[in-house]
Amino acid sequence: MYAPSADAVSGYTSGTMVDKDASQETTLGSAYSPVDYMSITSFPRLPEDDVLSSENTIKTRKEDDNVLSEQDTDPDLFLRTARLQRLPSSASDLASQDLSPLRETHRDPMAEDCACQRDGLTVIITACLTFATGVTVALIMQIYFGDPQIFHQGAVVTDVAHCTSLGFDVLSKQGSSVDAAIAAALCLGIVHPHTSGLGGGGVILVHDIRKNESRVIDFRETAPSAIQEEMLQLNLEEKPGVMVGVPGMLKGMYEAHQLYGRLPWKNVITMAADVARDGFNVTHDLAEALAKVKDQNISKAFQDLFLPDGQVPLSGLFIKRLDLAAILDRIAVNGISEFYNGNLTQEIVAEVQIKGGVITEEDFSNYSTVLQQPVEMTYQGHQVMAAPAPNTGAALITALNILEGFNITSQSPRNSTYHWIAETLKIALSLASGLGDPNFDSSVSEVVTEMLSKEKAALYRSMISDSQASPPGHYTPAYALEEGAVASQVMIMGPDDFIVSVMSSLNRPFGSRIVSPSGILLNSQILDFSWQNKTSSSSPPNPHNSIQPGKRPLSFLMPTAVRPSVGLCGTYVALGSSNGDRALSGITEVLMNVLSSRKNLSESLSYGRLHPLLQPNKLLVDAEFQEEDLEALILKGHDVKRVDILSLVEGTRRTNDQIIGVKDPRSVDASALTMSMSVP
């Protein structure tokens, strides 16, 4: 091997490069790294040629190419004869080091170390991947099959404090969110019999946050098999039995429990029965509703039950409903067959037929709920879900699709924002007035498809003038809408990561006012169908909402849920609203405040609201609506009328894992409870 001369490495010293038999021990205090690196600093010079003339240059180079020496053609020999010079390490005092001889090594001194590093790295990566996979599987199993839960809070909101507390109690007993909703909804039928009950029906929307799956259970009343449109031309106040549809309340609660219940059915129903058995206080809302019907045409059974001695019970009066407790006890033990195929069925049918109705026992035994997917849209990064036709969730989607194009924020001028909302709601309400049951009219599905279209929404948006109000007919034809319906509301977000919104109703207050011998108040749901000469309105009846046996009528029961459109982090909302078609306006405005203006739920529920009437063409605003905003609407051509209350909207909201329940401040009786739970 070529050994460099002393002057070639003068001033440089190193440790020793050793062969495979030499010791590999390295002194940590050495100024050099354990492995010395060599660099090629000079090459053996080829024999210098005499200076050639330019004409001989090419020839000479060709000859040189043909007579290259072994040293020139053997790269290994070339490298062995190259002058090698040691590279210094980072030592500071290089000149003080001693010179050491260089020895040839037959191996790469880093080879074994690199191999060990590669093998070690492989082991580490493999171990990490194995560990990560195991942890991931464990987390997935834990999330889906066991505790602890990810989120440890819950919220319950209902129309009555007593029922809110009951829902809270169910959650505290490790019941599911749906268990709590069932108990609370049945409780409302006891404490608020003017809005809902066993003789009515409703809609429940359930959303599983973890799986991002939703279901709507429609348990609204259906038309009897013997019903005919001619019967509706009669004086229904004299034959109130014609108003009664087949009740779906218990069937809906049972189906929801079968799908999502955690506590035994008996336990959930018994907890609701205890409310009737143990007693409750008459609410302000119930006392007010009884005062309004006191002088109307009511049966003796109704008067004996709700107006003893002909007097309206005072708010706060303590009462019991032992009759309803007995019914629920039987249903808890024997199941819903007690209601749909038993003695209760027979007595309800007999009472309805005495009052002029045509409902039969077969109508009860043949009743079934409808399991559906909600209508959905993406609005500013949020997935909005609502109940499908014959409910009017599609109209909510229409309204939000139109309003999204105005790019409304908290900085938008209020006079423009309220004007856009008013005009948009005219369109949404007009379209909603043409809906019906798609199971009986396939053209309804085509109408819904257009209502969900963002392209169609853009067309409607282009028809809205920024400076001038237009009549509803400017946008699309409208049909007459039934007014006066009321409903009960239950909104729950539980620690099981479910969102539940339940709307239940008897239609108008106290439904048909028919009371069965066992104490069940029956609905007036048939009034929600459309027929000729139903009202004095000049609008024609909605052909999609004509009455047919087994059909469900158009409804403004609007359970609504919102979640982030991507991922789990963000805003979740559950909303419901009473007061018939005004529910559409109320929910739309609250969602605009929460999602577009980024207001908290408490603020959003407290702001003033508006609602356009289709006939006559008026714009209603409530008592909370600011005067300056009202005047701005008048300047844009709106015919504005102020009323006390338009709608009651209740809701729950979760931002990431923080949950809050909020009642509408307009309600005297509604209640919201937020819980913080430590789940083992």
C-alpha cells in the first residue's frame, strides 16, 4: 500500500486504523472520532509529455489512449496508489497530536455498526407499529363496547321541569339518551296533556355521534281504513270522532327502545308511571290552555277530568293522574299489546265511534311506525339533519341553502339579514305547503329532491330583491296551511354520545277533546290533511296531502340535529320547536344565529323572531324583536304586525366535549339541566 510521506501529513495525528485482528477499543478522550476518515488529496502524476505542436496533439492523445498503463486502467490500483490524507476531527488543538502509522483495512469500519443500527431500527419500528396497532384495537373495542366513555357530560331540555328532572334521573341510572327521551316524552303526556299523550303521535330523530349514523322514527297518527273525504265535509265539532287518527305514541317509544334502549322497558315505563302516581304541579301553560277551552264545546268526561266543578285549576296546584299510572303499569308489564291489541283498544274504538268516528280495532293492530333516514345538507362546515316528508325538514334545508348564498355573518347589516330571512321563509313555507306522504304519492319525492337542491336554491335566491319585499306568490305557488297545532319537545345529549330530539303532539290543544273511559285523551290529527272547502282561504287544497286510509298528513313537527361535517370536533346542536308552521321560522333563525353569526345558544334563543304569513301577506314579529329592526323591514315594504310569542324553541349544544342545555326564555315552564358525570 502507498504510505504517505511525513510531510504529506505534517501537523496531523490520529488514532489508529486497525485490521480485523486488531483491538477495536477506542479512547473516549481522543481528539478524533473512533473511526478515522481518509480523503484523496493528490493523485499519482502521469508522465509529462514534451510540448507538442498543435497538429500532433490529437494524434498523441489517441496514442496515449491506446497505451494506458495498468495503473491507469485498474481503478483499484489507482485508488491504492492515490495519496491519502487524514481528515481532522473537531479537536481544537490539532498541531499537538502525534503522527500514527496508517494501516490498510479489509472492511468498512462502519459496516457492523450500521448493520446493527439498521437491525435495531427495524426492531424499534416493528415494536412501535405492533404497540400502536394493539393500542388502536384496544381503543376501538373500548369505544364501541365498553367504558370509559369519551365524553362525560349530558344535557336534558323539556317543556316542564318535572320531566327534565326525570330524563336526568334516567341518565344518572346509566340509561341511554333514548331511554331518557322516552321517559321524558311520556312524562310530558302526563303533565302537559294539552300538547301530547298516549293518544297522540310524533317523530324522533336519533343521531349516533361516534358512528355518524342517524335514524328518524315517524310514529305519527295514520288515517283510519274506513275514512272518506266526504266525512270531512261534516261539522267536525259535532262529530269529533272523525278527527281521530290511529295513535302511534307508544309504538314509537317501543321501537326507539328496541333500537337504542339500555335499561329494561319495564323500568323506563315505570319511572314515567311514577310521575302520574306520585303527582305533579299544574303548570302555567296547562292552566292557560284550560282557560282557553273552558267555554268551548267539551264533553262531560273532559270537564270532569280537567275542569272539576267547572273551574280552571290554578297554576301550581298539586294533582295526580292515577288513571294514567294504572295504564302505564299495565304496559310496563305486558308490553304495548295492551294498547294495540287489548282491552284498551276496544274501549278507545268504542268511544271514538260513539263520537262519529270510523276507527277500528284492526286499525290499531295494523299500525306500524316508519323508519327513515333524515334529510341532510352541509351548511358552512356543519351537517344539518331533519325529519323527511311528510314532515317539513326539507323546507328547513331549502331555507338554509338559500340563506347560505347571502354569506351572512355577525357583521352583516341587520336590516338586510332580517329582510333576506323573511323572504327566504316565504319560499320555504310555500314549498312546505305542497308536501305530503311519499308512501302514497311518489311525486312528493320529486318535490323533495328539488327542495334539497343547492342549484334550485340559487335560483330562488336570485329572485329576492335586496330592497323590496315580494308577495309569496312571486316565488312559487302556495297552499293553505293548518294553524293552531302545538307540540311537546324533548332534547337530549347524553354521555353515550347520542343526540336525541323528540317532538310529540295531539295536533291542536287537547286534540279531539275525546277522553276514553280509562283516561286517554285522543288526537285530532286528521285536521292536518287537506280537502276542498276546509278553510275560507282562496288557496286550493294541497293535492299531495289529500286523505287516504293509512296515510300520514303533512306535519311541522321538526326534530333537528347538527354536527360537524368533517371529524368529531366542533359544534353539535339539537333543536325542536312548537306552534305548527312557525316552528320552521324559529328553528331557521336560531340555526342562523348559531352557525352563521357564531352566537352562543342562549343568545340565539333569546333574540327576537319573525314569521311570514302566506295568506294574508303579513310579517309577524314577536315581543323581543327590536323596534329599529321592525322599522327597517317596513321601509323595505313588509306589512309588519307585532305579536307576543311566535314559537318556543328548545335546544342543546355541544362544542367539542362541553355540553349545555338551554330553554327558550319565553317559556315559563320549560327547563334545562346540564350534567357532569364521572364514568368509570
